[in-house]
Amino acid sequence: MNQDVQSEFLVEALKLSLMRFPTFNVKIKKGFFWFYLDRNKKQPIVKMENNYVLRSINLRQNRGFLFTLSYFENRINLEIFHSLSDGAGGMEFFKSITYNYLNLLNSGLINDGTVKALEELDDDVLIKEEISDSFVFNYKNDVDKYDSEKTAFRIDEKIYTSNWSDLIQAEMSSTELKKIAKQYDATITEYLGGIIHLAIYNLYYKKCKSTKPVKLFIPVNARKFFNSRSIRNFVLYVRTEADYSEDKIDLETCINYVKQTFKKELTKERLEQRIKSNVHLEKKIALRIVPLFLKNITVKIGYLFLGTNINTMLFSNLGVIKMPEGSSEFIHRFDFCLGSCTRTPISCAGVSYNDVFVLSFISKMKDNSLVSYIFKTIGKEGISIKVNTNIKGEV
Amino acid sequence: MRKCPECITEVTDDTHKCPVCKSKISGEITNRFVTYPTIYKVDRIRLYRFLFLLFSIISTIVVVIADFQVKSRNITIPHVFFILLLNVFIFNSLNFKKDISSRILLFDIFLMLYFLSLDYFVLIDRTEFLSLLYIAPIVLFASLSFMIFFSLIDNTFAFSSVLHILILIASGVLYYLITFSKSFEYLRIPSIVCFSLSVFCFLTMIIVHRKIVFEELKKRFHI
């Protein structure tokens, strides 16, 4: 924001947004067969930001809510548990909070349809669609399952043993970035994906001569492909794969890896296969009647062996954020971050608002040479970047 | 704007290290819009864990010495057992994501284990277990009253409490079935009164909140 945040208005704004987004006003409960979400009758809270970003949510301290809203000076942060929604759904909720907050401060903003309004609650059809599970709705039994995936190349670096993650953000002009990406006949996502592939190749892959492919996990907003208006989690993904078999590996080659994968994978048919892979187990009655504690054990073992082994790194581009006209007077920029874990120790996410593109890295690695390489590559293309971080020097 | 002398990155916040190459940077901060709060570590749980471990060890040693001093060695094992259980209970309560009823349930279990061990090690006549005949029904009734009281002052009806009470009642029924199958001699009037009151309270609670109970059961057992 361009001004310091006033917490008392922020709480009120959050309450208003929770009325509009009932799927966020929930707590998680344990059933006999499944976990389930139930309405949370408690009042939400906002708290001061801690620079330990993206830690697990303490449900007791957070009154059972599966998201945390915090602030520090002029910044508002929203961290969301993935079972509530994906990046796009979460951003809609966050936009609503920001809009309500600004309105409570008498900013005089008029909602031009870019933010989900409270009045829409009267539209039963819309609300029904928003709270529906689009995965189940778009599940087709007659499509093939997605092919099983091979283990991916893993970045082997020393990582922080505590729950600390480095957050490094670079601010740049989205127009400039778009212009450079166009020179390679690529979108911003394809261009940045290419840079990440090149950085992994030059810094890690070349040295250890692994036979495993580098796989970049890129979430895809499935709403566009299936005409869904759901606010709940409806994200699919593609994995761009590079085996670096070419003689000359440069940025163009790497961008081509991403472009080829996008061309092949971003079709409704392929995404339907992904949906089937995600949902088919849930549909089996024999598995549904297995008690929750057994499901938990199985899922944990499965995640341990398969979960993150098939990704080298995570990268997501949320796209352009639209807010009501005049918002830029109050809002400087939007940021978007993805969590990382010990097996996939670094993730990258980008978002653009009002010609400011912010690329954020969340890293558990002690060495930031990958981030440095990416920034230098972007810098070499003539894009000026400004960097900020949560590292204060003590870590 | 501050620039890193090594990698020429423009750094906008108040960090002392370049986020990219980690070399030292200095200079005046011009843009305060992207600063982060100063680090503070929140790792209280480790501290609690350490303190309780320390407390357990010290209290156990003190109890053992005290028992030996007053020459009541028979009681040492239940005492040590109780202190350890109490520590586990307190630690579990601090670590909790649990509600009041689950804590009461846990406390009941620990309390009964203590009295059982007391019976076993101290009583000479082991045919009459005081803990089971008198204390268990009283604990059951007291716990149930507590849970109902807390749900009343909280003005919410927590379904999880119902489950916990159900566990208590079921264990009570089981005990009575076992005792009844042996002999009527083991049944005592105070325990029968307490147990009957517990069952009555439980059923009343279910009947009063039957709508919520059925809805909750539907959700919990949804396949």
C-alpha cells in the first residue's frame, strides 16, 4: 500500500469479505472417513507480520481459520491453506479484502466488476457455482488417466534446518518484460520458465551430469478451460521437462522446452486426463469407506515417496491483477509467493499489477546463486530490477 | 536506492546483506515500502519441552527421596507414575490444538491409571479395588458435569464433547458389565448413583441438542 495499514479497519474489511466468500469462513474437522470443512463461527483476527514467511498455520492461535491475514507497516499479507483455494481464488479473496479496506478508509473507489461484490450473494446460481467442487463436476470417467511421471532431477544444496525461508523479490516493469518475451515469441511465463531451466542447467545439471530430467512444476488456472466460476481450489498443472540433449543449450532452447510442453499439455483433453488422475481414487467406494487414520498413513507414505520427487522446482505466474479504477493511488504493487519444502527447496512466483511485475522466490537453500543467475539473466536483457528481501543479515 | 558493490543489484529494503550474492551493503534506505520486520524466532515449544522434561526429572527425584525418607516405599511407584503422567498431560495441554473436553478426558485417563496403580501397589486386600468401585464413577460424573458446564458458559454445543463423553460412558458401561458378570457384591450405591446420573445427563444432552447431533453425525460419517 502507499500508506501504513490500520489494523482495526483491516479486521472489519476481513469480516465483510468473509461474508462474501463463505468458503473461506471455515475450519477443518475430522470425520470418520474424511476431513471436512465446517462453518467457523468465531471472529477472524489479523496479526502483525513475522518475517518467517509461509510457515504452517497454528490453528489454535488462528481461531481455526485456514488462512492468516497479517500486516506490517504498509503491507497486507494473506497466507492460505491450499485446501481452501488456489492462487487465483485466493487472490479474489485478497482483492476483496483490499477493496473493502480502502472503502472503509473512504477512498471513494467504485467497484467496476473487478472485485467480487457483496451484493452478488443474492445471486443463488453464482454462489452455487462458486462453492462447487469443479474437479468433481468436470470429472469424466471415459477419458484415459494421465501417464505416470518419472522422478525429476533434484537440486542438491544445503538447506536451512529451521523453518526459515528466504524471500527474495524483484520488481520490474511488466511492459519491458513483455517486450523482451515477445522477442523470443513467448509469453512472460514461457520466457521466465526458460530462464529458470537455463539457470538450473548451468548451475547444477551440467556439473552432476544427471540422467533425470529437470521438471518445472507450473500450476494452470483450470477455470479458463472449463468455464468454471468456482472460488474453491481448481488448479491443474503442467510439468515442463528438459533433458538438455541438444548440443547447444541457450535461453532460446530452454524457452522452446517450455513452449513445446505448453503446446502439448494445455489442451482441454490433457487437462481432463489430469482431473481424472486427481479424482478417480476419490470416486472408488472401496477407498472411500477406509477410515481416515488409515487414509492418512497411506497418503503420508505416498507423498514421501512420490509427492515432490517428480518436481525440480515450482514456478507460477498469476497474471495481471485488476482492481477498480483509481486503486493505483493507494496500492503500489501486489506480490505472490509459493511455498517450498526440503525436497523442492525453491519456488518462484510472479504477479503483475499496474505495470509492476513482481517475481518472488521462496528458498530454503542457503545459497542463492540460482536466484542471482536468474536476476542477472533478466538484467542482461536490459530490464532494470529492484530487489527486496526478508533476510536481515542475521540468518 | 542502495546498490550492492559486488553484483550491482539495486536493493530497496533495509537488509544488511545483498539478497542475491550475500555481500555486505550499506547506505541510506530510501524506499521503506518493502521492508520486513526484524527477525524473531518463535520456537517456544522446544523451550516448553525442555522445561517439562527438567521438571519431570526433578519432581521424580524429589518424590523418590521423600518417599524413602518417610519409609513409604510402597507408594513410590504410583507417585513416580503419577508425576510422569501429570507432566505428559500438562505438556500435551500446552501443545494442544484440543478443546476442553479432550483435555478432561485425558486427565481422567491419567487420574484413573494413578489410582489403579495406587490400589495395586498399596492395598493389601486386592479383591476390592477402591479406584474402580468409588473413584471411577465419581470421576465420570464430575467430568461430565464439567463438560456440560463449559459448553453452557461457552454458549456453544461442541459435538466433540459428546464423543468424549461417549467414550467415558462406554468405558463405564464396560466396567459395570464386567463387574455385574462376576457378582453383585462389587456394586456400591454411590457408584451406581454417579453412573446413573452420568447416563441421564448424557441422554438429556443428546435429546436437547438432537438436531445438532444428527447433523454432526451426518457430516462426520459422510462417505
